Amino acid sequence: MMFLYCLARSKPKLSLVIDPEPSRFQALSGLVLAIMFLVGASRAIAVTGAERYAGVMTLPIDLFTQEGIKIEKRKYEIEVTSYGTHWTLSFLTEGKDRVVVKGNVAVGDPFILPAMIPLVGTHHMRSSSEPLRTAQERQFSKTGLPQYAEQERDWKATIRVYRSSSEPGEVFFVFQVRDASGKVTRANFKLRSEALQEKRSSVVQRSRIRS
């Protein structure tokens, strides 16, 4: 009886052993997820981190893209964007769709241009990496203008417009930018002062007149 009583009062002891493997697995999984997050974030930054240069320009004549899209003569907000070696020039105006023109980086000396006739003078472009100053900050500038509009500022990005002297119908927007090391990169954007169809019609008419 005493044996049964002692057996009844005794309670089995549970031994709790924690397996270290699940914690290692969780740590490894967390590390993998962190790496995937960083890779995705870096790709997102690479996509959205394009350098942009903005300015305002009034076109004196109608222009046409190589695809035949007409850009009417008027005031535009223009934007040059660099995606590595890919450059685009955008024309923006209220109530109109954005017109995008692809450009090419010039090879060789960026200061040597082919024979061209100036159409629009130098326009300074503000980089997207330069924040706009507030109205209060502009009170301390010499002219009251924001920093990017100061005439005495060392401008790093400019754009000019030329007519081709060899091909009168071709118009080039020439963009130049200087980086921190002083290296200058030039991108050319080609448009036309008349649609390709109109040019062909005029060529046909001239040939008929000559004949």
C-alpha cells in the first residue's frame, strides 16, 4: 500500500529540450529575405534615380519628330533625362501630351559641332539633384531669384538649338553637361522643321519644275 501511495503521489517530470535547428533556420531565412529586399531596393533606386535637367524654352517655329509628331511653336517646359547612356528630351505644356525625343551621345570632342545655324540661344538647365529654394531663402540672393536662376552661377547644364546648314530641314537640340570632374558630355536630339511627307512633296514639285 505504501508503494502504491508513493507511486500515486509522484508526478512524472517533463524534460523540455529546445532544438537549436529551428532558430538557425529562422535566422537564415531572415538573412535571405533581407538580401532580397536590399537587391530590390537597389534596383528601384537604379530605375528611379535617373538624372533630370529642367528648363523653359519658347520655340520660334513648328517642329516635327522623326515619327511625324508636331510640336507647335509656343512656350514649353523642357526636360532632358539621362538613363546611363540613353538620353531623352521631353516637351511639356498644359493640356497637351508629353512629347519625347530620343537622343544620341556625341562621340569625340563635345565642343566641336558641324556647320550649323543658331536658331535658339543658350538656355540653362537645372539639375533634379539641386533643390529649389524657398521664397524666404531667395530674399538673401543678390537678384531675388532662386539659386538655379542666378546669372552669376556656374551653370553645369545648357541646351541650344541649331539648324543644319547641310540639311535645312533638320533641327538639332544640343545639350551639354559638365560633371564634378570637369568632363563634358554632349547629347544631340534631332527634329525637323517640316514633316517628312511635306519635304517629299516639295522635292517632287521642284523636280517637276526643273523638268
